[in-house]
Amino acid sequence: MLAASEDALTGALLRNTFEDDVTAWLTRGAQQGFDVSLLVIDLDYLKLINDAFGHLAGDSALATVAAYIRQHLHSDDLLFRYGGDEFVVLLPNTSLEQASQRAQEILITTLTTPLHIAVPTSASAQVAITSQTVAPTQDSLQNPLQEISLSLSIGVASMPAPEPVRTVQALFAQADARAYLSKKLGRGRVTDNDPTAPTDTRDHSQSQLDELTEIRLLGREDVLERVRDILKAPLTPTAIRAMWIYGKAGSGMSRVLA
């Protein structure tokens, strides 16, 4: 049974408990001498998922991401549903470096574990979620499983133990700005410093994330270039211009034949 303070869809804590819970841990960290960190996690492309597959699929994506996040939480960590596509994770007794590593682990899990949904045949049909290979059934033949690649933009901020107690708003604003920077840099990444920072704090884990992103985008640029060529070609009275998009439904599954 869900507590009144939990989100019904994801099981995460509701936003109305966020400020009090974080303030309590910030105060305790300052008194006892341990770091407190915050992750702001945005589910990328939620609107596109909703538009392409319906809001039930979007709900499934949110619930699945919440489950992926929980795989990497410790006993004192807290997960909040902060907004429509946004989660916040409180990490007590966790340094900025440790929090960034945890964020990268969450992201890698998300990037490498696609969501599978059964596309409903009617508005009342329910969306099925699975991360495993499913044997075909009569229902799955009528509602074939579609693969959706999920991605996250994550910002990390921390209050080191020697610092005076920072406000919840200040810590959240820093993590949120870094999550926004992750989106500007292309999504599917972790940002734990500001644009003016003199050094790049990314480690081998970030290199692995970059490699995953390159794999996911492989073959997209040549397709886009062909589409640009078609659109730029001059029209003539006898010219026939056609473009066929085919392939399985799902992120990264389509192909263009021009």
C-alpha cells in the first residue's frame, strides 16, 4: 500500500516532502561532518514517447526509470518525483565524485536496457512493460512488442562537509542548472561542474557514456544528409520526389529509402 507521501505511478516520494527532508540532511551533514549530494534527473524525450506511443507508454517509461534509479540507491538515499519528467535523488554521506559515479551508473543502466511495450490496439488497452526477451503469443502478435531506447540528462551538486549549511533551493538550483547543461550538450550524459570550471572532471565512465551515445547515433547523420539533399533539390514539372520511411517502430529503428 502506498503512503500518502508517495507518487502512485513511480512509488517515489512526492515533491511536498522534498524541502523538509533535504534540509534535515543538510543540517545533519554540517553538524556531523559529512557531504550531502543531490542528483536532478530528467527523462529525455518524454513528449516524443507520449506522442508516438501514447501516454500509457510515457507512464511506463517513468515507472521504469524510477526502478532503474532504485537499483543504485543505498538505504539512506531518497528518491523524489519532482515534476512531470524530473526526478531528484538525495544522497547523504556522499561526495560530489561519488554522486557523479552513481549518476553515471544510473545512466548506463538506462542507456543499455531498452523499454519494451506492447502497442495497444485500443485506447483502453494497457501497456505491458518488460526488459526481458518475451516468447511470442497470440496477444503479442496482435500487439507486437516495440523497443524504446531511454535516455537521461543528469545534473549533480554537493554540499561538502566543511561548508556552511546551504539552502535546499541553492543546492537544487545548482543541480538543476547542470541537468539543463546536460540537455544542451546533447542529452544522455552527466554534468557535475559548471561551464566556467577550469578542468574537466569526467572519468573513464563518462568516456563509456560517450561511446554508448555514439553507437546510438551511428548511421543517423548520413540519413539526415540524404533528407537534406531531397529537400534542397529543385522542383521541375516532371520531377517526382518520394521518400519512404520504414522499419520497426521505436527509437532508432527507422530507415529512410529515398
